[in-house]
Amino acid sequence: MAIERTLSIIKPDAVEKNTIGGIIQLIEAADLKVKAAKMMHLTKRQAQGFYAVHKERPFFGELVEFMTRSPVVVMCLEGENAIQRYRDVMGATDPKKAADGTIRKKYGANIGENASHGSDAKETAAFEIGYFFPGLEIS
Ligand code: ADP
Ligand code: MG
């Protein structure tokens, strides 16, 4: 097992509902370490660039609207097998299908407003971490 880093975003719905702390508790309870964190209100351009892989999907416009509607918390997480393990901590994209105890089950509203983002592979994690954190901002 390798130590990996992954990119997490606490999405606008979860920040609005005052559940930043609850989500970070689940992250820490899973032995994932917060290596860098910041709160920011994404611009349309920043959200479009981050989700560029989804630009042909029918929900792209809705996703960009949602992600820019209020601030998010962006974090770089580190741990053994962190990419897959954080996906497991988040649960399925649709909170209705997410397992009990997962972030999306506890805090997500629906398939669009699902409380959190996590990178899905090594390559996307590298792109996404670099998108938000210059190397110097990660200790
Ligand atoms: P995940 O975030 O689990 O990796 P995807 O990469 O498929 O899921 O989608 C990215 C994000 O786009 C989702 O987390 C969700 O916010 C939004 N999304 C996905 N599917 C839909 C949909 N059918 N309708 C609206 N928004 C969606
Ligand atoms: Mg994805």
C-alpha cells in the first residue's frame, strides 16, 4: 500500500448547512490527514476548469451553478491508499445509494448536491491538487 494524496472539496450545500466539522470528523476518523485546506468562493471559470472532464455531460451547467453559488472548503488529504479510501468515506455519488455512515449519506441532499468531492484516480488527484494548491502550500 502506498501513501497517496487526494483532493477533497466540501461543496456549497454542506458549507451552507454548517456541516464542515462533521465531514472533517469522518475524514479524520478514517485516518486520512488534512495536509492543506482553504475556503474559497469559486468563480465560474474556476469551476468549469475543475470539472472540464464533465463538460459534455447534460448536468454540467447545473454543476457549475451549484459549485459557484457559495463558498467551498478545498483540502488535500493524505494517507495509505487515500484516493480509494476517501471515495469509500464519501459513499456513492447519489446519497440515496450511499452506505450508512458515509459523508454523502449523512450530509448529501441529492445526486447533484452531494456534500463532497473526492478525486477518482492517481492522475485526476495530481491534476486536482495542483489546480488548487501550489506545491509550497502543502507542508
Ligand atoms: P463523483 O463526484 O461521485 O465522482 P461524477 O464524477 O459522476 O461523480 O460527477 C461529478 C459531480 O457532478 C457529482 O458529484 C455531482 O455533484 C454532479 N452530478 C453527477 N451526476 C449528476 C446528475 N445526474 N445530475 C446532477 N448533477 C450530477
Ligand atoms: Mg468524479
